[in-house]
Amino acid sequence: GIQVEQSPPDLILQEGANSTLRCNFSDSVNNLQWFHQNPWGQLINLFYIPSGTKQNGRLSATTVATERYSLLYISSSQTTDSGVYFCAVETTDSWGKLQFGAGTQVVVTP
Amino acid sequence: KAGVTQTPRYLIKTRGQQVTLSCSPISGHRSVSWYQQTPGQGLQFLFEYFSETQRNKGNFPGRFSGRQFSNSRSEMNVSTLELGDSALYLCASHLMGTDTQYFGPGTRLTVL
């Protein structure tokens, strides 16, 4: 099956700093989503981005499908950005099955 | 629009018992996927249902089963619980196929 690798596994940031999270995947995908998991376990949708670039406030994401990677940018980080960020992909032969990466644990300190 | 709801939110069971978890998708969504999250294995896909039919299944033993009703609500059942079944169980709803999946708050199951 498809492999999804996220880096770095852990990230400690000072409030106001910028950061980039990376997601590499091993095969063609027709769905790629970025999620933020809050301390209560809720997975919050950030982006649906199988290709191209999107922005939402201080967050933006880029997926280069031909090179099989996606990047999530966090600018001017805030303490509320702390949590685990997951990348998840779906292939053409896997109905409704998201394959998740191991996540990046982000801690933003005041 | 109301989001995905899951009940119960917390559950404590003992080994050997069985459990049923429920998921109500976003109105109009016909597809429901289930996932298990544990510290050791991360987020793993259990199964997906669309219009009452299971279209996809992950690598879990037969003790894990599910179904979907005509109103798109879904249930999953775990029989003969084991300690290793302790996990956060998440369901996600989506319109029908390859599109954005929206997750519920999860059911945290503890097996003693």
C-alpha cells in the first residue's frame, strides 16, 4: 500500500515564528488532506489539496502531485496552533480510505 | 449544518464484552468511514460504507464489524474485546467518494 511520511516528527516554535511541515507519499493520489488534531482528539480539517496551492489565514498548503509531496506552512504561529498535524491521502482504488502519516507534534511556546 | 456526531463519547468495558459505537454523518453525506487511533499504531482505517454497502475494509480481525442504515447513520461493533482494542474510534463522513472527509469527535474506548 501507499506510504505516507511526515517530517519533522516534532517541532518546537516560539510564538510568532514561521514553520514548514512536509508530507511525502509513495504513489499517485486523488485526495490529500491536512488535519490538526486538538488535545481532545478532534481532527479538524485544514485543507483538501490533492494538487495546487491554497491559503486560509495564517495557514497555507502546497501539493506537487507529480513529485509526490505536500507542504503545510504556518506563519506567525500562536499557542493555539499547538497540537498534532496529520497529512492523509487516498488512492484511486481505495474508496473512502485515508492513509495517514504519523503526524508532526507542534508545540508553540509563549 | 450540524457536524458529525458520535455516541457515546467515552466507554469503559471489560475483556470479553462487546461494544457498539454510533456515528451520524453530516446531513446529505452518504459515505461513512471508521478509523482507530492508538499511540502505537497511529490512525488506521477500519471500513467504509456507502448507501448501506461496505465498499472497503482495512486489516482488522473479524471481531470488528459495521453497518450503515438507510438514513446513512452507521454503527460499528467490536465483539470479544481485548485490552489492545482500547483506542479512540473516529468516524468521518463525506459526500460519496473521493472528497473531503469530516471527522466526528470520536469515542474513547477503554478495555479493562
